[in-house]
Amino acid sequence: MPVIEAPGVGHRYVDRVVLAGVDVRLEERRVGIVGANGSGKSTFARMLNGLVLPTDGWVSVDGLDTRREGRAVRRRVGFCFTDPDAQIVMPTVAEDVAFGLRRRGLSRAEVRERVDRVLAAHDLAGHADHPAHLLSGGQKQLLALASVLVTEPDVLVMDEPTTLLDLRNAQRVSRVVEALPQQVVLVTHHLDLLDGFDRVLVFDEGRLVLDDVPDVAVPYYRKLMA
Amino acid sequence: MTALGLYRPGTSPLHRAPGGLKLLLLLLAGVGVVLLHRPWPVLAALVAVVLCYAVAGLSPRVALAQLRPLAWVGAVTALFQLVVAGWERAVVVVGVLAVLVLLAALVTLTTRTTELVDAVVAGCRPLRPLGVDAERVGLVLALGVRCVPVVVALAGEVRDAQRARGLAASPRAFAVPLIVRSLRHADALGDALAARGVDD
Ligand SMILES: Nc1ncnc2c1ncn2[C@@H]1O[C@H](COP(=O)(O)OP(=O)(O)O)[C@@H](O)[C@H]1O
Ligand SMILES: [Mg+2]
């Protein structure tokens, strides 16, 4: 598994501290992140691919610094957002999946082959030429996920990927995530998604307040929220 | 819901023709049509375009659907020309408008956005010395096509939210939340593009 290092990182927007003193080294296959709204989860998740740069400390993935080697980091770290509509950037399904493969020096045939394979794996093969906006919410999120996975990242960071989905679609996404060989860092409010995870980080008001296995961290978080 | 002007898969000669060629022909035909000044040639052009739809395997319903957003503008223009300049002029002006819209829609209906974008990118490449980033132009074009249904959906949600709160239809009460949500969407889209390596 890749190694994500964040020794003593913090972030502030202008003079407002939203994350402070987070000191972790992530090398487990499944890492969960929970916390109340505004506790800094997204800020931390975005630091892992250099979308947000720490104002204190540094973050690296497999020794690559997110500030100096952002491009190389983003090639290794795929990111899945909450709102699928905002991540689908191309008008049709197959085009969106192919988008991440441009400028990778692949031939048209190779692109086609990889796109078809990923669409089939996500039950989207029949929708290749469909306009993305006609998909259901769940299908859109699967498309967003397929578009990230087609680039074969080593790490997948997901920021509340099931928050906007109904239970059935949330479970579909969860099953896809479960089957991934990659390292996954998952921010979620759906606590049952964390079953079988190796490690869960609990954030509260910009601080990492607990870092433990789910059996300890999830009950702690429930109590914190009660 | 008929997706206006959005690619419809097919195998017709029009589908298989290169995107760049189609864009070039669209440009030439557009210029040609605008030069027509008599009603009969304009009507002939209209018939020719409808025949092209048939060749592409697109039903007259699809062709008509492309014109629907223009119905009001067309009707008002027709009436105005009819009163001011007579029926011949009205036929020419409205006919040319219809031909242009139908031709443009025909290109987008039979060409994948990616292919159109590639054609535009190739066409922009000679402009590089002038500081034009062809890749950028192509990306903006594709994003534009993608954003239309998103903004339409946002507008629907804003309207529904207002109805649910019993607010009367007011342009400002509609525009402000729509602009705010569109900007928020643009922001999220920017993040998604960065995450997918656009600036790299
Ligand atoms: N771009 C920004 N500018 C200013 N403040 C921000 C920005 N993004 C997030 N914040 C603030 O940072 C805090 C943490 O946000 P976030 O990391 O999104 O939390 P979470 O994902 O846990 O809900 C919140 O108080 C939020 O308002
Ligand atoms: Mg968040």
C-alpha cells in the first residue's frame, strides 16, 4: 500500500484555523474519516491530492510532496466528490470516462478498450453514448467513480460519496468500494460503510480527536455527537 | 425528455463523416444561406436540410424539436417582417434562421462532442502564435455543452423551491439563488477538473 504522510499539518483560511496539529501516517488499505459538519474532514481529504495545500507542515504520498509534486501526486491519488453532477465534465458517459485518459499517450484503441472495460465493470456499458445528465443520481456517482478508476490510481480519496444517494445506491457504491484493491480514504456519515475498515480518524472542530480501529472509533464518535 | 441537439448515435454517412469536415461545411453553408435573398431558394434550402435529417436517420420530429426554442423569436420576427417588409421578406428571414439552427443542430446531433472538440482544437492550433491555447478552447466548449443541462436542472430546483415556499414569481428572487448555485457549481467543477489533472 502507498504511504501517506501528514506530520503535524494544519490549515487556515486567511486568519481562520480550520485544521490544526493533525499528525498521521496512513498506510492501511482502508482508512475512514468521520466528524461533524465543518470539522475539517474535506479540508484534510483535499490535502491528500494537493487540492488544498497545508498552511502548516506538509503532506506527501509515497514520498511525493503535494506542494512541489502536485501533478505526480494527483496521478496517484484519485478523488471522488460528494456531488456527481459537479465531477462529470463531459456531455456523455463514455466521453467522461475517456477524459481522464487524455494526454496519457494511449492510442484511440487503447482508450476505447479501457473505457469499455470500466463501463462494463460498473453496469454502465449500455449507457456509453447516453448524455450523462439523463443518468440517475446513483448511476452518476458510479460514472464519477468509473471515470476516476479508469486512470488506475494507487489511492482513492472519497469525500462523502454516498451522502446524496438513496440507501440502495449508497450500498451499490459501497460494494464497488469494498471490492477495490487500492488504498481507500473515505470520508463518510454512513457509519456502516466503515465495517471492515482498518482505521478510522475522528475529527472535531479542526482537530484529530481519535485515531483507532472502527470498533473503538465509531462508538466514540456516536457518543461525541449525542 | 428530448435532449436538444445532443449526439444521437448512428451509422449514417453523416455520422461517419469527419467532425472537422462537418464544421467546415456548416460554416460554408451558413455563409451561403445568409446570402440568399429570394423566398424560393430559401425554401429549397430548408427542404435540403430536412432531407439531410432523413439521411442521418433522424425523424422530422427531432428536426422540429430543434426549432421549438426558437418558436417565439421566429413568430415575432415573422410578424414584424410581414407587416414592415411583406411576406417574401418574412419567408426569407425566418427561413434562413430555421436553416441555420437546423444545420447547426444536425452537426451536433451526428457528431460526438469529443470529435467536435478535437476538430475545434485542430482548427485553433494554427492560432498558437497568437497565444490561443487550443486545448483550453476545446475544454471550454465541452464544458459548455455539459453545463447546459446542469444549469437547466438548477433553474428547475430554484423555481420549485420558490413555489414550495409560496413565493410569487419574481425575476430577482429567481435570478439571485440561480446565480449563487451556478457559481457554487462552477467552483465544484473547478475542483473536479483540478483533481482530474486538467492543470497538470
Ligand atoms: N474555501 C474556504 N474558505 C473559507 N473557509 C472555508 C473554505 N472551505 C472550508 N472552509 C471552512 O473550513 C471549515 C472546515 O470545512 P470542511 O473541511 O469543509 O469541513 P467538513 O468537510 O468536515 O464539513 C468550515 O468551517 C468551513 O466553513
Ligand atoms: Mg465536507
